[in-house]
Amino acid sequence: MAKPRDYKKEYEATDGRPKDIKERTARNRARREAMKKGLVKKGDGKHVDHRDFNPLNNSPSNLRIISKKANETRQPSRGGKKKK
């Protein structure tokens, strides 16, 4: 039987770092602003894309609405496992 995952430990090792928290907050802010403008809504399969890959740059010229699939294919490699 596999050992149960320690989600708290995983969070602290990756998503809990101050830089990651700041970037996630900025991405969420961009999404909320797009929702206020009516560009996206919950469950519509759209993503708010940062053209320069910098989530801290939420200027209107850097943001665009694209499909989930298009956003996933344009992301830079993060060195993780490849899906088959």
C-alpha cells in the first residue's frame, strides 16, 4: 500500500514560499478583474494569460483571454514529468 501524501509538507516546499504566494495572489487578482469586466466567468474554460509569463505584470496590454488548452500549450517548461 502506498504511503499517504503529506500535503502540508508539499505546500511548504513549493506553494508556500513568499514569492509563490505573491505570484498566485497577482494571478488571482488578474482573474477577478477580468470577471468584473465580464470577460470570463466561472467554469467557462477560459484563462487569463500573461503574455510575458510574469504574473506580477497585470497591465491590460499584458493580459489576454485564451482557452485552457491554448494556455497549457504555451507555458514554458517547468522540468516536470511529461504527460503521455
